Amino acid sequence: MSDKPRRDGGADIKMSDIARHAGVSPMTVSRALREPSTVSEKMRRKVDAAVREFGYLPNRIAGSLSSKRSNVVGLIVPSIRNSLYANMVQAISDVLRTNGFHLMIANSGHHLEDEEALVSALLAQRVCGLVLHNTTHSKQVRDLVAKTGVPVIETGNLPAEPLDMVVSYSNFEAARAMTAHLGRLGYRKIGFVTLPLRDNDRSEERRHGYFAALKELGLPADPSLVLEAPGGFAEGADALVRLIQTHPGLDACFFAGDVLAVGALFECQRRGWAVPGRVAIASFDDLDLLRHAVPTVTTLRIPRDEIGRRSAELLVNRLLGAPSERVRIDVGFEIVQREST
Amino acid sequence: MSDKPRRDGGADIKMSDIARHAGVSPMTVSRALREPSTVSEKMRRKVDAAVREFGYLPNRIAGSLSSKRSNVVGLIVPSIRNSLYANMVQAISDVLRTNGFHLMIANSGHHLEDEEALVSALLAQRVCGLVLHNTTHSKQVRDLVAKTGVPVIETGNLPAEPLDMVVSYSNFEAARAMTAHLGRLGYRKIGFVTLPLRDNDRSEERRHGYFAALKELGLPADPSLVLEAPGGFAEGADALVRLIQTHPGLDACFFAGDVLAVGALFECQRRGWAVPGRVAIASFDDLDLLRHAVPTVTTLRIPRDEIGRRSAELLVNRLLGAPSERVRIDVGFEIVQREST
DNA sequence: TTATAGGATGGTAGCGATACCAAGAGAATG
DNA sequence: CATTCTCTTGGTATCGCTACCATCCTATAA
């Protein structure tokens, strides 16, 4: 190939070329492509023919610059890997696509500084909207968002002071509800395993919810019943074993995050601990896995795809002209009682 | 609907504003931002100060149009939900990001027609490169790619006639190797459960691999030992039960796709079928889950993140000027023998 | 028939950056 | 001291499209 990396290939057909070959003005081509109804049948046919003949692809970059309008939404998630986010991303992607928008995705790895850099980068790309799976932001981010005025959806938690629109559930309420549920089932010594609390308001809220429920149940708040563990099968297993060693009377354990519960369940199978006979296990988030494991696992169903869908819908509506009003949607959650408790 | 959706907010600072406030020309600002080394220390400081003062964010859309260069890579996966792809996506995203590129993602839902529409849309956005998790394309797609000359990575299979660059493993070889492995372990009646074959060359290749291995093993090729199932726990369970009902002598089953094996394993636990005593179970793709299940599950390790990483690296190199040559990387696979076989 | 509205077209001027070339200022050379 | 070279800086012309306004034509009303 050539010296300079060229990426527009040989076929560099532009609108004016199509116009010339169709015997119309560039404006007519532009209109025929974007608002066909404003163009006469005859013109439209001429344009369509030329477009097809040359395989013309309008340059959306130029279009965006000229119209000051973009059709790309930016999304920042803590981790793309995590299947919970994946569900949400898929839902967002689907809604955007059916409305002619595209999705630019980035992952912050749970770091606030990274979020800052990514928000800047996405805004520099002039995305027309943002979805942030995170509700605690640096001042920089808040300023940027305020200054540019892009519509923003926050997700993953229900913040006290939202940037703009929010679609989420309450981590506090969810954790409290599950803990209370365990109490109602008669469990008295309930362990709590959480994802790392640092830089993660969601984990923090869940922990508060756990303690709030204990209080309501009239159970002692024993900090040594709380363990912090990075998400993962092995970590869940490990956490359960440690809890049982230090608290032989443990009769239930609530794993507030990602596959921890399943790891623990497998460990019980390995050690021959009956679930829920020896220890009951409850999880957070309705992974498919939990419904099929043996025994099936009690969990909190968070409607991740609904979150994605509604986020995208709100964004699209706003972009299509809906008034700029604060919206706060609590999608709620549901306790799914299964065999493990 | 308000009159005009504006998305550039109040703060609409452009390079010329920064230039004026810094007392330099726009070109100097542009250079100070992109190639600071070509600008004198003094100028750079003036520019930086002004940039910070106004919180200026360069407009990459304008930049791209002007330079005919974009820093966005397009990615099309069959499903964002699927955690296998998620691993790859994350790896791609990471590499791109450290090189200053962004990722636009779309999912085709396994439909070729959708791929076509998405490729067009991404090319209209003037992405500087494409990653396609699919190696069978419509003529339209092949033409588009050829005409625009964008660098393309294909992934997910090793095609006979690649579009451009390929990073993958051989589904045929992988399935053959696993089937042969089961044969070597002494299993004689080996079932095969595959994902839907329609529009999916990867599944098709796996099936061929299975039959090729049977032949090498001198085992009869019995089509009734092959079942097609959509991915999922329940589907895997169901498939195994049906196979065992129709073939009581079944001593092993190879699940060539997505969580099918785990679903089957759970079913065995429910029915009290010993694994591998009653039936051995082998899977495809090294989901974390398989390493932790009880029993642990024999599987094929496909280096999904390596695929993502190397894809992105190839793309970045090409974009940074590497010569345009066909590259075909076979990342291989590995049989992971565990307790289930 | 003339006036007038309204829909369909086209011309022109940007959008906000970068490429390319010209020019000025020093530094280095003979 | 003149001359050449290099390093910075700035001016100008796009990039490919769309907004906006002017124009033209046809249809309807008076």
C-alpha cells in the first residue's frame, strides 16, 4: 500500500458526485436521503439510482459536523466482561439501534479518574448522550456534563443528587430486603460477603442495607460477619469457609455480588455441607446460573435489561426533543425465593 | 417536542477562541494539542493555560473530517450478552484505549442481513477499522469492505478466503481434538450437542470436527447422536436427557457451545447420574464456571482475550502505518482435562 | 385572468478542525 | 558579513455535509 495510511480507500464518492450523476443539486441528494418525503418522487428515484449505482455511503462525520448533531451515544461501564453489565449493554444497544443511534463503549475499571478521562474523550467525540454506570463522580465530570449539557443517564444506584436522569434500583433497599427475608425465614446468624467497598458506592449501600435489616430484625450487628471479597467463584468459596470457621453458628450467608454465591455453593458441594441444611445461601442478581444450580439459589432479581432499555429510551426521547427534565426511575427489584434458603 | 434539540450546550468553545485568548494562531493551538514537540515551550504554556481556563474540548468530529482520519474502531459481535464475546470485547477495548482509539459496538444477533446493515452504518460513521466476529459475509459486505479499504479483522473462525486479517482458532480442529480426546479416554458412544447450525459456520465446523474425529477413532458416525440446541442451561439439560433416552449406551457427551454442558451437569446432579460414571461431559470454551463446578468440567480453552488483544493490536499497527498485508493468526486452543471425563 | 400560497429545488455560507505552504527569526556556515 | 538552513508560526483552502434563504413552479382562489 501507500506511504500514508489512507482509510477512505479508492472509492471516495461524495454527495456532490451523486448529485452530478443524478442531475440534481447536492441539497436534493441530502434531502432525498434524510427526509425523502420532502422530495418529489422523480428526484428521489434519480437519487436512489445513483446512490445504488455507486454504492454511496454518506459521510456521517461531515453530516454531524455540519448539523451539530451526532447519533452516537457514549456508555461507560465498570467492566465489559461482567455479564450483568453485558445484559444492560445489549438492551441499550438494541434500543439505540432501532432508533438509528450507535453506541460507543468504554470501561472504567471502577476507577473514578478513568471515568473522568473517558467522559472527556467521549464528549470530544461529541456523543449526543451518555450513560454512566456509576453515580459518584469527580467534580471534573460533574462540571463537564453541566457545561456541555449532554443528556446523561446514571445507572447502578439511586443517587441523592443526580446529574440528570437516573434509571436504577436501590442497592440499599435490595440488600435490606434480602437480609430481612433471610430473617423472616428464621435465620439468625447471617453473614454478608460484599464486593470491595472502595470507590464503589453500590457495594457500600448494600452493606448499609444489610445492617439496617439486622437492626430491624433485632439481630446484633457483628462486623466480623462481614467479609469483603473481589467477585469470583473462588473468592466466594473462600469467604464462606472463613466465615464458617470463625462463626460455626453461621446459618445463612448473603453474597452481595457476582458469582460469589455460586462459588460458595460449589464449595458446599465439595465439603458435603447441605444447603440450606448446614448453611443457607442467598445471592444478588438473577444470573441464569442461579436458577439452574443444584440446589437453585435464592436471589435478588434486578431487571438489568429493563434498566438498559429504559435508559436508552429516555435518552432517545430526549434527543428527539422531549423536554429536559430530571427523571428518576426506580425499576425496583424482586426477591426470588428458591431452594438454597 | 421542543423546536430544536441542541446538544452542544452553552459552552461552545472552539479552537479559534482558545487561539484568540492565548494570543496565538489556531494552527498553533492545534499543534500544541496534537504534537506538542513541534511547538515552543512558551507557546505551549500559553495554549495550555487557555485550554484549562475554558475547559476546552477539541471537536474530534471536525478533526476527523479535516484530517480524513478517525480514531474509532467498529466491532460487530453476534451477541453482546454472551460472556465469551464480552471477554474479547474487553480486551479489544483495553488495547484500543491505551492507543487513543475508541470502540463502537454493535450486535448482529447472528443474522447476516443485520451484519450488512451494521457494516454500512459503521462505515458511514467512517470508522477507521472493523472487527467482525464472523467469517461468512454477504457479497455486499465483501464489496463494501473491499471498496472502502478499511482494515478488517475477522474472528471466530479461520476462513478459507479472509477479507483481510484474521485472528482466531479453528473450530474444526478444536472439536476434532476434543472428540479424539474423549475417544482416547476410552469413551465409545459419544454424543454431540451443537448450537444451531443455521447461519453459523462456527457451529458447522465443530460438527465436522466431531465427525472427523469419530472417523479417525473408527467409531460409527451416527447422526442421531447429534442434537442441535440453542445455548442455555435448560437446553443442555434437555439435550442430554433426550440423548440418554434414545441412546442408553451413551457414555460421553460433548457440548459444543455455551453453558450447555453446565446445564447438563446440573441435570445429572438432579437425577443422581454420576459424572463421569454414568456419562462423561465435555464442554467448549473455558468459562470460569467450568473450573469451579462439581465435578470440574473438561473443556477446550480458547484464548478469547488473546484474540481480542491481538486483533486490536493488529488493527492499531495497521492504522499507525504498518503495511497492508494479509495476516492470519491461529491462536490455537488447549484441551483442559478435568474431573468430568 | 391575476394574485397568492405553498411545495420543490438550488445556491451559498458555514460547521470546527487540519494540511499545506509561505514567511520570519535565529543559528550555522563559508 | 552574506548566505543557507532549520525551526516556529501563521494564513488559506479545504474536508463533505447541512442550514438557511432565495427562487421557481404549479395549483387554487378571487
